[in-house]
Amino acid sequence: MATFPFKLARPDLLQTEAFIHGQWKPASSGKRFDIEDPGTGKTFASCPDFDKSDVDSAVKSAAETFKEFRKENPRSRAKKLLEWDRLIRENRDDLARILTYESGKPLAEAQGEIEYALGFTWWFAGEAERIRGNVSQPSQANRRVIVVKQPIGVCVALVPWNFPVAMILRKAGAALAAGCTMIAKPSPETPLTCLVLAKLAVDAGFSPGVFNVVTTSLSNTPEVAEALCKHPLVSKVSFTGSTAIGSLIARHCSEGLKKLTLELGGNCPVLIFDDCNQEVALEELFKLKWRHAGQACITANRVYVQDGIYEEFLEKLVAKTKTLKQGHGAEEGTTIGPLTTPRSIGKAQKHVDDAVALGGKVVLGGDGAKGDSKGFFYPPTIIRDASQSMLISQEETFAPVLAVYRFSTEEEVVQRANDTSMGLASYFFTKSVDRTWRLMESLEAGMIGMNTGNSSAAESPFGGMKLSGYGKESGKDVAIEEYLVSKTCTLTLEGHF
């Protein structure tokens, strides 16, 4: 039996095999891949390294189960979702500890992610019974039009490593509420929490094949993802990740005209005006940027501060950021953990070096080489006097690096904020109602925080525009609609009107 660097109240929760049709399965090749603790860089577990030859059995399991699950009464599906929710809450401390060791985030943040994620199981349990078609009277006499909503079929969730619990429950909650079966492919960095969720789903009463989990290494991920997207029995794919990979997933799904939801990169701007409440702006920005060491698609990447408060606000931001304690996520007092992958360190340093070369000044952090040699750490870094020509202005950093820009006018900063191919989220802080309305309509983003940092919640639609993807996850009606098909049925009546 494997020995892990932590103890759980329920050791049986931690499984290290893939989960297909209610059974723990190895890869057909017998191969496995390692899972590293980002806080130490050491391997602490391994999982089956599925390849494309393992995909067919997972899909056929989900397809066979769908034949019956699609008929299950919505009240029954809702009750199972609520029981899943209850079991996750009951075991949240163990789940949080596993999440910390596979993702690196501090325990408090892991608990925060689970609380956020549970909003989806709770919300979609209610949505299961709110699916509605409609009846209408068309222009032609003696006819009625009935629109019927039905589950789309077998669904695939391709999930990233930064919020592995929340992303699974956001996608699976909607799919299962709609009556679809789902195959989850977690990131190679963070498969263990997904496997815990699979065990708890079965414990909650979901039948074998309703929720399957395919594990695979980084090297096999492209072929496994392609095989899942192109499988003829798969009807819907939901992907969260980079724009580059999202474009590739879209090409795969185009061959079978699969329904697709894409939640992609951010490069999100934050606009801070002279008239804002600085303490509110500072607190919201602090939570938004440094959560999970800046590894969130909706995190602040570019912060634009108006001339009148630039120096004052920057000084406050640096001082507050210095209060962060970086360390292993399981250590008491840690408020910012490591990066989840070692390759992220090189990108962070590249962005910092480029900014300095183009006139930016590092006022905090900025040298990953000085960090702890154990683990994948990069220090919280703030760059002042940033400009649009820098890489950090053009790319999503996905690291604890923050660029601070100076601006004079509203028109100028809106143009600069929108000067990106991405459009996931934008944020601004001002006391002006008129400016609030103008910015709400002029900023090019699918989600806008108004005197608010992180605003994502189960009841609110989540999704972007431009190269940040299409489709919505969470929110009333729109999220579950992604997992439904509509049938238009026209009835001709006799002796009516």
C-alpha cells in the first residue's frame, strides 16, 4: 500500500487508479505517471497512464449508462446531487489536504476552492428540476409548437490543474443535472482530487458509468484528448485551459460537429481611478491577484492606476504584498504557495526580464533564482511603469507577477484595457455611477467586476468573449442549456383554431 506524506481521516478516499464504470482500473499498457508535490518537487503518488487505446471502453461505458440515466426522474438526479454535495462537505478536510499536495495552494485556499465548488453541486441540484420546454401558438391556424429539452448525451470534461475540484464540479454538476453522463480527464498534475470526487459520486448513488475518470500523463494528454473529442459516441465537450489548446480542441470537435464550451485565457485588466475607495480596491486586488500564486484565468494581470493616486496606491500595494508568507501549502501560516508546475517559473522570469528590458522597474521580488531550491516557488513580484509593448501586457502570465501601469484619462485606459486578443474578465474601481455605466458597456470582457474582485459564483454565468472562448458555465438556465438539445415539435389539430 502506498505511503503518502499526509494523513487522512478516511484513507480509503485516496485512490490512485482510473475510474471506469464503477471500478478502479489500470492502464492497458500497465504504465503509470508520477504526481509531484509542488511544495517540495518530490513525487508522492502515481496514476495509470491511459493512452488512446483506453478511451473507447470509457466512452462506451458512459454511452451504455446514458440510455437509462437520461430517463431518470429529475427529482432523483437532484437528490443524488445533494447527497454528493453532502458527502463532499463531510470529507472536505481530507479533500483539501489532497488538493494542497497536488496543486500547491495553501490549505486555507484549498478549503476556499472546495467551498466555491460546492456552490455548483448545490445550485445544479436545483437546476435539475428547473429544465423547461415551452408551448406556443404559431401564425398558421390549427397548430401548436412544443419545444422539448432533452439531455445531449455523453459529455467530456477536460479540466486544468489550477482549480481541479471547482472545474470538475462546475462541469459535472450541470451535465448530471441535465441527465448526461460524463467522462472527466483531469490534468496530469492534479488527478487525485477528481478520483476522490468519483468515489463520492458512487457513494451518493450515481450508477456506474455516470461519472468516469480517465487519467493520463502530460505526454499522452494530446492523443487521449483528441480520441475523446473525436469519439463518435461523445456529443459534448467542455474545456478549460489555454487559448492555444482550446483552438486545437475546437478543431478536434469540428470533425464530428460536437457541441463545445471553451473557457480560455484571461490577461485581465484592473482599472483603478482617482475617485475610488482605495482600501476597497487594494483589498479586492490583493485577493484577486495573489490567490493560488496568480494561477487563475480571471486573476489580475494588468493593473492601470490613474495619475492622481499612482504613487500612493503603488506604495500601499507593495506594503500589503510584503505581508504574504510564502511556503509549502500545508505549513501553518502560509498565505501563498508555489507554482503548480516547474515550467511556470521560466515563463514568469521571462516576463519579468522582458519588462525590465523595456523600462519597467521591479519594486518587489523579481528573481526566481533566489527562491527556495526545493519546490516550484517564485516570489510575489510587482513591476512599476509597465507599458503595452511588454510581454506581460500581451500574454497571460499565470504566476505571482503583477504589472502596474499609469494612465490619465478614461478613454485612454479603456483603449489599453481592450488592447488584447482575450476578453474573459475586466475589473474597475470608481465611485462614479456614470463612469460605471460607461465602463460596463465599453470594456470587452464576458465578466466585469465593478468595485469587485473575484465575482465568480454558481448562480452567475461564467464565460468570456474574443479569444477567451465561448459558451457559459454556471448561472441560471444558460449553463445547463449547454448540456441539452431542443426538439421543435409541431402538432396540427382538427376543429380548433
